[in-house]
Amino acid sequence: MLIEEIISTVVGLILIVVVLGVGLGFLSIQRRVTRTRYFRNLDASRQQVKELLDSIYENPGPVKDAVQALQVLRSSPQRRALEEALLRRAQDPVHFPFARDIIKELGWIQKWAHELRSRAPRPKGRIAEMLVELGDDYRRPNLLRRIVLRLQANFVRRCKASDKLGQVPSPEGVWAMLVGTSDPHPEVQEICLRHLGQLADPATLPILIEELIAVVEGRSKQSVRNIKTSLVQFSLEDIGTFTAALQHPNRRVRFFATDIVREIADRHSASATLSKNDFSPDIYRLFTEKFHLDESPDVRARAAVVISHFHDDLSAALLRKLLEDEAWFVRMHATRAAAHKLYLPLAAEVVQRLTDQNWLVREAASKALIQMGDLGADFILEAFIHSQDHYTNEQICEELQRSGLLVTMLDNIPSMGASAVLKDSALVERSVEDERYTLALLVVRKMVATGKITMLLMLLRGPIRSDIKLLLLRELMGSYTPESLETFEVCAETDPDPNVRTTALYAFQTALERATAAAMAAEGAEK
Amino acid sequence: MESLRDLVIFVTNIFNNIIVLYFFLANGSYTVLMVISFVHVWLYQMKVGYAGLQEVRESPVTPPVSVIVPAFNEEASIILTVESLLGMDYPAIEIIVVDDGSTDQTLTKLVEHFQLIRMDLICRPRLPCTPPSAFYHNPHIPSLTVVSKPNGGKPDALNVGINVSRSPYFCTIDADCVLEKDSLLRLMYPVIQSSTNTVISAGIVRILNGCVVKNGEVTEIRLPERAIEKFQIVEYLRSFLFGRTGWNMLQATFIASGAFCIFHKETAIEAGGFGHDTVTEDIDVVASVHRLMRAKKRKYRTSFTTDPVCWTICPHTRELLGKQRRRWQLGLIQTVMKHNDMLFNYKFGTLGLLSLPFQTFIEGFGCLVEFGGYILIPLSFLLGLTPLDLFLLFVLLAFVYGTFLSVGGVLLEEITFRRYPKMMDLLRLLAYAAFENFGYRQMIVLYRVQGFVQYLRGEKSWELVRHTVRTGTEGTPA
């Protein structure tokens, strides 16, 4: 190639790139200018719409009049502002009926339904049956409009239509969303499923369960989490519909169905304690007769939590069994399920789980006992005092510190004279007077014995009661680690209470003697 | 003498060809990535309106996430970072700050500010790491745990964090970062939405310098004062908005910034966690995860999302920038060399066939070609191999193409996020995009070449970049 040709090619390239670069720069500026202008108009429109809607809501008349009044809003920012305002008002239960009527009268619901249904295949199977049951009287637009819709309503537009229909619940919207669950685009399906879940209309539950099965069996592109999120929003009264899924031959379907029932029950139990009467007899039978014996440990694990919501003798007996299941995660879920004051009778069995081989079960057991209330906490403290198992001690110790139980326990020690703490007889006297004191003392003693003294040393440096500090100093007297020595020294020098300072000084001297003796012994052994 | 001249001419000729090839390959790749990213980001912006973040926030199915913050001498920024994490809008979050043997007041500040109590907690190591020396916790702030350990480097601190974490996903955050309130939710969104196991989800990192931070939140976005910081903003926009977005679209993510990235914990553990043999452990772990998943023939995906924002402080002096870029280059070369068996390996799909060659030859070795070009093109002109006009035109073409790509990054920002609200900011960004190629780019190339030399010298440790958070008081620009 001649050098001139190369030069002309390079010059051409430079010109193209410069033009493109300058074009992109101008596009950026133009975009900024137009968007700024648009958003300024939008803000003005929002204000205008707000004033208009406020006056309509203050003097509500016939919907047609309201729509007539809104006809002045014609520009794109005005229509957008109106849509935003009406959708926002539709979220408010007080304003919802009027907002929905206005939206309907404006023809938006029909427009969104047309858009959403524009690419979906003709309903068949269960969806078609359901639409008939629900009285779907949808009339397809004429051919020309259908062609236009098909060209215009891309998947983003269909998603938006579905989202808006979901925000303004109406029969037409529900029908369209049911059809939308078989839209060719998975995102449209996802939005439809999400809103069907949020509306939680029992009539649509079978479709969602069918989708769950399809997802588990790999026939759907939806994510399991999405479909679960939709399904867990249904009510406890609706879980009878899950019966088929709960008895499905595929163990993963059974697992997800059980897990969804568990989530629904958990959600309801947050506001009120459930009983077996809150569940249908079929569901109750299924869980109490079959699921605790299911071949899949996943199902048994999730079933344990559902069973725990029955709160009757049978459920306690089944939980007791599941607490000893062969699979560790069944034991873990059963332990977590028993974490309620009403299951205090199971505390002894939960205590057994503190020595479980799996640390997650041990952790669940220690948390569960604390959640059982004061009596449960007493169980865990007793277990700690008497346990010889290193792992159990370690686990309980962690929970005592993390949950703040240790601090609470020390705070709750009845106040007593400083001098009494130092007398051995005081222990005997106080143990008769107040078991709490003895319990706390023994817990501290056990912590010292297991070497878990870091938090005790920190408490000594902190602003806690002097009598508690004296108790801690007395129990820590045998410790001569560098941290202990440092803490004793700090207390001896800076504590505001003279008794604490004196005792800390004594503890420091004792610890120092021991540390020196130990160091000399070690040196001697080395020699 | 004549034969020496011939040799120089021969070498120069070969190198000229390499430079031309590199120019077309690099700029061609960037242009393709830019086009892909325009489409992707545009679509993403449209989808955000109906994304359903509220549902994810309220769903009991949303998985918990452990946020791991490795901190070494971060006394200036650590409180700000942890406060921004505590204020995150996410249903189940566990924050683990790993103090990697700081010699300043990092740990003391944390303990005092959050009233932490030292405790004897249990660490069950699943990844090899230096054993923690202390745990700090406040029962009234149950989501926060501080772990103290002897200094062992960032990967070691991250591995300690993974060992302590309890959630199925963990997110790595640099200790000098500020996260936006909903960023974790947005980062987890693709994980939740996907029917395939999403093992890595990365977000965008933006530059905090110049912005106003109040109570752990960025309240006003402004451009920084110094030119060197503004150039980096343009660079970050280009790198994140169309570099990483484009590679993600091709499912060939090789680089995910450790400053803000979510990992599936079991997968990361199985892949060996964060390695110590490179100085960019975040790139290395991504490669290891890809290797593991391909070797096990498991279905997986990675995700890069452009709106969960992590604000970070960028170097504000040339010296600091040099240290940072040398480290990045050293780490990149170490990582691509460590995983060079993946190069052009069809078993790794687009990663092995496109992304890794790009990272190796364009991003890794490209700086040598560019640096060589800056020397050899004038030389070839002096030797009479290239006429003056062609030489100048070629240099101009390289510069205008670079400008075109940078302006593309700014446009991408403008049509999507428009984070910089003032018109003047946009004009400044465009100006800096234009001038980036005249001086700043050459300086970066030089740092990268130095990084390459460090690799050849077999250097393993990295130069510590100590950022200064220039926030004298809350509410003033960083």
C-alpha cells in the first residue's frame, strides 16, 4: 500500500472518530439539557396534578366528573405525573377505591391489560379453566390495534403494564396477569407471578403452585426464590391448597411446599401464637402422621417448624422425636422450632442437644434455651455449670456473652455488702437467700475454670456495681495471665471504690506471685 | 554500523506492526464493549422501575449476607464505613470488621465508638488463616462483630472474615468505602432473581473525593478539585460502565472489584478463598471460582450491576496513584500468569477465549506496547521509516480514539445515572475525557510499565496506598 493511501486512510479514520466523539459529547449535553427541561416540567406537572387531585378528593363527586377534570392534563409530563399520583394513591387503602375507579374510567386498566396480553399465547389448560371460573370477559382489540400492540408492546412495556396492574388490583388486572404468567418473556412472567403473590387471591394459588412445581422440575425459567416470595404471601387459611404439592412424589417439591407452609406459619405466628386449630385437619394430619417420617431429611427439618406451631401434646411428642433425628439439620431445625416459652417442657431434651456432635445444633440449642425465657436461661446456666464437655462449655460461653445474658445475670444479682462477698460463709447465706446469686457465682466460677475470662476482665474495667466487681475479683484471683494482671492493676489504681481497689491490689499481688512462681518453675524445667 | 542500522530498522518495523495490531485490537474491543454496554445499561435503566426491590426487602426468602471489612490502619475512615454499613437497607446483615493488626487507633476507635466488649468467641476455620487474637461485640448491636488478628495481609483478613461469617453470601468491602443505603439490596437482587446459582455479584465503584458525606451517607455528589482526581472519575466511568458491564454481558467477568463484591460463600471456600500469591486477591479469587465451577461442570453465572454504588476514595497525588496503579498492574500480571492455562482454552468459554486474552494482551502486556510506541514511533520517524505527517497522524488517531471512548463513558453515565447534577460538572467531565489522553494516559502507562517491571523482579508484596479522607468535619467535601 502506498504511503499516501495509508495517510488518507488514517486521516479518514481520524475524521470519523472526531465526528463520533464530538457527536457523543453533544449528545451528552443535549441529553442533559432535555432531561433537565423534562424533569422541570415534570416537577411542575406533579404540583399541578397534586392540586387537582387534592381538590377532587376533597369534594368527591361522580368518577366521570373527576375524569373530566383531569382531561386538562395532556402533555407527556402531565400524564406521567398523573399516573404516578394515582398509582401512589392506590397504595393507600383509604384512597384506593376512588383512585382505582378513576384509573378504570381513564381506560388505563384496559390499556395495560391489552398490552400485557398482546404477546401471550391463547390461555389453555389450568389457566383457561381458571379464567372461565373467574368470569374473564376479555375482548381482544381489533386486528389493526392488535398489530400495533404487537409491535409496540415489547417486554419492557409488558412488564410495566403488569406492574401497574398489580398496583391497582382489579378483576381485569388479575385475569391479564394470569394470562401473563405464560408470556413468552420470563421477566413478564416474573412480574405477573410476583403481583399475583402480593394480591394473594386464593383463586390464583393453584397457578402459582403449578409454577413452583414447574420451577423445581426445571420446566420454568423462574427463580425458586421469586416463586417462593410470591407463595409465602398467602394466608394460613389457604395452605390447604398446598396438599397436592405437599404429597408430590418429587422430594424437592415436597421440601419447597413444606418450607413455604413453614414461612406462612412463621409469619402468622409473629402476630399471634398459633394452635392446631389454625390449620386445616388435612394439613394437621399430613404433618403429624406423615412428614415427621418423610424419607427426605429436608422435609422432616422444615416440617418440625410447622409442627411446632400446633402447640399440642402430639406436636411436643413429635418434636421430641425430631430432636433426636439421625440427620443433624433435622435436629437443628427441631431445636430451633422448640425455641419458645410454650416448649419449656422440652427444655431437658434441648439441653441434650448442647452436647450434639454438630456445632450448629449445639448453637441452636443454646439460643433456643435462652429464647425460652428465664426458666430456659436457668436450664442453660445449670447445663453450663455441670457440663464436662469442652465443646458444650465453649458454645454456651459464647452464647452467654453474645446474647448479653452474662451481663443481665450479673446485673440481676441482688445487691449485697462488699464485705460479705469476701466471706465464704456469705455464699452459703446468700445461696439460701437468693439462688440467683449462687447461680451467677457458679457461672462465673465455671467461666474462670474454662479459661473464658476475657469478658469478665472487661467487665471489671467497666462501670458495673462494686459488689459485682468484688465477686469477679474473688473468682478471678487464681488467674495470672498478663491480661488478668493488667486488669487487676488498672482496677487497683483507678477504680473509684476503695474496697475494689484494695481487693484488686490483693488480686494483683497474688497473681504476680503466682506468675513469678510459674515463670521460675518453667525456667527451672527448661534448665 | 550499517548492519546495526538495518537491525534497528528491522526491529522498529516489527514493533510498528505490533503497535498497529494492538491499536486496532484494543480499540476494537473497547468499542464492541461500549456498544454492548449501551444496550445493557439502557435496558437495565428501564427495568429498574419495576424491579421489585421492595418485595426483595420484605421477603423472608431473601438470604442473609455477611459484610466483611478488612481494615489495616484505617482509623480515619473506619467509623464512617461501619456506620454506613449499619444503616444499610437490607433485611439480614452481619457486619464483620477484621482488624488486620493495625498499628494505629483503628481498633480502639471501633471499640470506643460502638462500645464493644472483648469476648471469647469461637472461630471454626474452614480456610487457612492467621488465628484471631480477640473478638469484640456489643449485644445491643448484634449485627456487628469486630475480629482482631495479627497482621497477615488483606487476603488473610478476608479469609478470617469468611471463617467467622454465618451467612450463605458474603460481601467484601474496603474499609475506606461508603455504601449507598440500598446498594446491598441492589447487589443481591440479581442473585435472588436468577434461576442459576449466581456465585459472584459485583457493583460499581465511584469516587468519593469531592462529595459531601453526612452520617455515613453521601449527601451531595460533587466533582473533586484536583485534575488527577477528575481524570480518575472519567477512567472509572469508562472502566465500570462499559468495561465490566460488557464482559458481564458475555458472561466473561474476570475482574470484580474487591471493594464491593458479593460471593457465594460455599463456592468461594471450595475455590480456596483468597490466595496470598498475588497482590490482587480479588481478581485471583474470581479466576479461581471460574476454574472450580468449570472443573466441576456446575451451572453458574456471575453478575455485574451498575447501580449499587460503593463510594471509595481515590489517590489524590501522583505518588499515591503510582503506587495504586503499579499494584494493580503487578496483580493483574501475577493473576493472568497464575491462570494462564485458561488462556484460549475453550473449556472456559468466553472467559478463556475472549476475556482472559483481552486482560492478558491488552490490559496486561498492552502497556509495554504503548510505552514502546511512545519511544519507537518517534524513533521510526527519526530513522526515516515513517514520514512526519503519518507519524503525527497516527499519534493523533490514537489520542482521538482514546478521547472518543472516554466521552462514550461520560455519555453512558449521562443517559443512565446522571450522578453529577450540575451542568458544569458534565462539561468538566467531557473536557477531562478529552484531555485524559494528553499526559494523564501516558503517566498511567508509565506506572503500569513499572508494575510490570516489579513483576519481572519477582516482587510479591505491594506498596501500601494510604488514602487520606479529607473530611475534616462531617458535611464537608471528602
